[in-house]
Amino acid sequence: MLPTVNNNIVIALDAMGGDFAPLSVIQGASFFLDNLVDPGIKVFFHIYGDQKEVSPLLAKYKKVGSNSEFIHCSDNVLANDKPSFALRHRKDSSMKAAIEAVKKGKASGVVSSGNTGALMAISRFILGTLPNIYRPAIVSALPSKTKSFVLLDLGANVDCNADSLFQFALMGNIFAKIALKVDNPEVALLNIGTEEIKGTDSVRGAFELLRNVQGINFKGYIEASEFLEGNIDVIVADGFVGNVMLKTAEATASTFISLMKQEVLNSWMAKILVGVLLKSKLKRVLARFNPKVRNGAMFLGLNGIVVKSHGNSDAISFAHAIKFAVNAISENLNQMIISEVSNIE
Amino acid sequence: MLPTVNNNIVIALDAMGGDFAPLSVIQGASFFLDNLVDPGIKVFFHIYGDQKEVSPLLAKYKKVGSNSEFIHCSDNVLANDKPSFALRHRKDSSMKAAIEAVKKGKASGVVSSGNTGALMAISRFILGTLPNIYRPAIVSALPSKTKSFVLLDLGANVDCNADSLFQFALMGNIFAKIALKVDNPEVALLNIGTEEIKGTDSVRGAFELLRNVQGINFKGYIEASEFLEGNIDVIVADGFVGNVMLKTAEATASTFISLMKQEVLNSWMAKILVGVLLKSKLKRVLARFNPKVRNGAMFLGLNGIVVKSHGNSDAISFAHAIKFAVNAISENLNQMIISEVSNIE
């Protein structure tokens, strides 16, 4: 059963996490309520943060104020806190209190733009993993040339055996059904070649496990050279490789954006001859791949819905992260994972 | 001593490897002789390939014809051959014969655009590794925002222990001195965070080894998000991670290039208002990051100079791969590696 307050889905918000918090969080909640609530769904917030900073915002964004309960927290996790430090010493933090709300059944999910490592460590400690899940994974939906795809693990686990990669594939498959709205997602393992003999023991072991399982549309290996072609819905890798892939793609995209701006958009030719028209066209192309406009990542395999919004989220991207959490809850993501894993193993 | 014929450096060319072979190889040799030979250096080729295909080209490109010896080979390694198959069954191939020329002292180095895995497997089998080197690595010089950097391993070794990563750092350091012409290259290990506790056991082990060694300008960890910033000269990773990083960057760059062409360069506005001027500016920006214009990779740690030109090399990029091999030979790359490793270990 979903925890509800007057038949609303309750989301716990860490108001203090992220570069532009708490403004981005409260503005984001407001944007969500105004623009992103699906028919038939009602959302209520538990907002955790520093009273002095948050109260004025709740007074200003009245719809959030009247659709939420505010809980003061005397501390918050800092962006540079080590996960182990945050776990041990940020006991009165807004992040920890928001996660505990999920544990206690006061909320169905939590959204934070705070420190990723700390959010994973504290979530894992407080919520634990779903039944039979060895390790939680960080997943995100990313743009490709033609459609979105799902990539996991993005950094929760540096070394993974075949069983863990196999479970990431199962969880990613469920996640893709909800996040991408695809019925039978195409799932592939990231490898450095497409022949069966390539790769680490873990990757080859996961290949064997996936090849022999029913109910997964397993497509074998994918190379990084193909990752933006839009042929695959779910790409599975260990957290070291997935993290490097994501950051490499983001860095390459950002570099192109800055080179374009510097060399082309700011040239006198662009200014004089083209004006706003070509600029806007170019900007639209670039924006699709700009990491800043994406709405963050989700922690899969935890006994609770935890959505990590980008650290530099603005209100709109934070609103989309809330939307993400609400969808995962209303579509029973974790129940689907539990049932998939218990059916297969 | 370098093998010489009339005081020339001798390079063995696999004329049959690559998408545009043998034309790209012979044209490339011609371009090299005309444009890329440093003063005081003379280069002579041993060219291995199919007589029917290569002889007419040698007749056409006369300078190559008169600066080379041609050796007919009845077979060649195909692009899709598995390395193990090529090693066992391509005994009369141009690739194998070219590598054997180095083993026999007839040539000082080999350049091939052929199948990377086969080139590594056959080179390793025939040439072996340098004294005290555990594993050879694939290295390439890549563009960043401000300057070039060196990345290794690009895929020769999927699992690496700390000792192997440490040796990659030593070899990459030497390679960077020659390829980038930097006196004291800044070396970093690729990791998914910059704190000391992050990463796999291998990466953390290599960190400890590098931190405690003299003569390496070790800068600690680098994250993939920083790889194009131009802060580091040598980035060290295992072959799985390095391969994913390279291919992810290339795929992202290519995707941007095609999106730009499609959305901006082909728009009526660009055509009518801007014409060739802005197009050429945009193309110049894009070209710097186009993998097709790079001149390939080198295998480090083998007992012989082996340069792998891109499979889709044209004449000019093949010519630069030859230049790369000549530099490595004339600057005693392998002697420097031997001396570095023996000094340290």
C-alpha cells in the first residue's frame, strides 16, 4: 500500500541539497504542482530543511505551502562531504530526515539534489535493499540520436560480478518500461567488442545468464561506439565503466557546446548575418545533449524510491525529478522489480 | 643499433590492412616522403602485400617504388578475423610478414591499418614484450580543448592489476615525452572520483605505487568529466575503461558533427545567409575532434615498434602514422621505456 495523506502520494523533499537549494527545490515543487501532475494523481510534500531559509519560500510559493508539511532540520549534508562522513555525522540533516520519512512510511519516495555518494550511503543504510537484490545501482535515462535510453550502473559499484550485472539488467529492464514507456525494452551489455570471447569474466558471465533467461529482450553486447545510435533501450555496465561513459559523454558534449559558442555563435558573422534565428536552431540542437537540462538519476534496488536530481538542478529540472519519483511510485516500480527478480531467480 | 639500409630507417608497411588499402598505404608512403621527413632522417620501406594489387601502385608512385623493397604475400588478415584465428591461420599474411621483418632485424618498426586485435596478437606472439613489462598497452594521442593528451590502455587488457596500471603510467610517460614533446608530462589515473578512497583495488594500488616513485610527475586521480580540459598529459586506465572512454568520446563527437551538419549547415538560413564562410568555421571546429583525421595508435611495451593506423585511414593519416613510427624509432622510445622500468623496479 502506498502511504497517503488524504489520498495523495507523499514525496519527501530534501530542501537543502543542490547548488541552488532551497530555492530550486521549492520553485521546482511549485512548477511540478502547476504543470506536471497527471490526472487522477495528487501529490503532497514533506519538506525537510532549515526553517530560516525555507519558510519565506513557502510563504511566497503558496501552492507548495498549502500542499506540504515542513519539518525543520538543524544540519545538512554538504556537497563535499565524504559518504562515510555524512553517514556518521550528518544525523540531523535534511537528507537523512527525508530518507527516514520513507523508511517510516510517512512518504513513498524521496527527491534530493544533494551529494550523490552520501544519498546512496544513507539510503542504503536506512532503507536497505529489496529482497534478493545484491547491490543497488544508479540509473538514468539519457538522450540518443533518435530516442532515450537507460544506462546503469552510473557509479554505485566499482567492481561487479556476473550476478550483479545480471540483476542490473533485470532492474534496468523494469526501469526502462516505466521511464521510457517501452513494452519490451532491448537490453545489452556494454563490452569492448561484440564477439562472445571479448570482455571481462563478469561481463561474459552476465552474458551467459542473460542469454538463458526468459522475458528479457536481450540483444547481447553493445560497444561504446554505438551508444548514441538509439538501437538499445537499456545499456548495462559496472559502476566504474558506466560512470566513465556518462562523464565522458557529458564532457565531450559540453566541450562541443563551448567550442560552438566560442567559435561560431560569437563570431561577427553569426551576429551580423544570422542573428537570433540560426543561433536558436543551434542552441536547440545543443540543448538536447546538455546535461544540465536532464532530470537526474534514480537509485534502483533500494527498499524505497530515491531520486537524485542533478546537483546543479534548476526549478524545472527539479520538478521533472519529482515527476520521475511520482511515476515510479504510481507505476509500482519496486513491486515490479521484486516480482521480476523472484520469478527469475 | 637501428637496422638501416644505406643509413636509412627501415619501416615495414602492411600494404593490405585497412578500408582503403593498398591505395591509402602507398599514397600515404608517398605523402610521407614528400612532406613529412625530418632533416637528417632517411626512410626506406619494406612493403608487404599482394603483387597484383600493389605493383601498379608502386609504378605510379615512383618515389615510393624507388625507396622500397616489395615482398609478395599470398594472404592477408581480414577486418573481421578473430585475433586467435589470424594468429593461427594467416601465416602467409602481409601483416605477419611485416611484423616478422621487425623480429628479424630487417626493419625497425611496422605500420598497419589492419585488424587491431590481430595486429596485437601477432605482434605479441612474434616480438614478445620488453624486459620486465607484464603486458603491452595500446596508446593514442588525442585532442583536448587546449592541447593533446595521451590515453592508455585503449583495449589490449580488460582486467589490470595495480602493477600493470603502474607500468602503463611509466610507459605512457615516456610516450608522452616523444609524442607530445613535453619534458615532464603530468600523469593521472582515471577514477570515478578524486578522493583517495574511490575506485577499484587496482586503481588504488596503482595510486600508491605512483605516489611513491621518483621521476614521474604524478597528479593523482582524474575524473572522466575533466578529460578534455587539457590539465593532464597522460591518462591511465585499464583497457576496458580506456576503450569505453575513447569510443564514447568519438561517438559523442560524431553525433554532434552529424547533428550540426543536418540541423545547421543544411538549413536554408545557413545556405542563403552565411554561405561558405560560417560553414568553414564550423567545420574547422568539428574537424579537430573528428576521429578520422587522427593518425592511430601505438602498441607500447612490445619488443619492437608497432604503429596501428586507423582502419579507415586515408593517405594523409597513414602518412602521419608512418611519421609516428619514425619518431618513436629515431627517439629511441623502447630504449627509454626499458631504462625507465629498470630504474624504477
